[in-house]
Amino acid sequence: MSRKRTVYATELKTKLVLEAIKGEKTINEIASEYNITPKNLQNWKAKFLENAELAMEPAIIAPIAVLSFLISFHALDPLTSKFSACKFKTISIAKIIFSCLSSR
């Protein structure tokens, strides 16, 4: 019998990584508190630190933020890169963002 893989929200991973970076608790303590494996937290922390320089590059961050926003509202399918939930005949990012915000 196979075990179902748990998918953790990006917000949770970021919160736990930042908590680990602060150093007030050990990785094992944080992992135990949130019922995750220490290896997961170590991997998330390594990935976070590996990509930290992207946060300082506005030319990269703006498009990533827009795509992340669209994916979070299910306006853009991350697997196919097609606009899935939007019914616009002429698609513009501004229209999609406005539509997603209006429907909240």
C-alpha cells in the first residue's frame, strides 16, 4: 500500500523556513511542532537560500509575482500556461487581474 504524498502550502513552507533561519528553535523542534520531517524543512531552507538573490532582482520578481498571482486565482494553468478560468476574448494581464480581484 502506498502512502499519499502531503503537499504543503507555500505560505507554510516560507513561514517555517524563516523560523528556522531566525535560529530561536532547531530544525528538529520546528519540524516536531508542525508534524513534518526535519528533512523536508532542511530541503525547503536550502531551496529558499539558493533562490534568495532573486528577491533583490526587480526585473525578475515582477513577472513572477504576476504569474503567481494568476495561478493563485486559477486564472492561469501552471501546467499548460493557458488561461483556464478566464473568459476574455482579448486577454490582457490587467483585465485578468482586475477580474480576479473583482470576483473576490
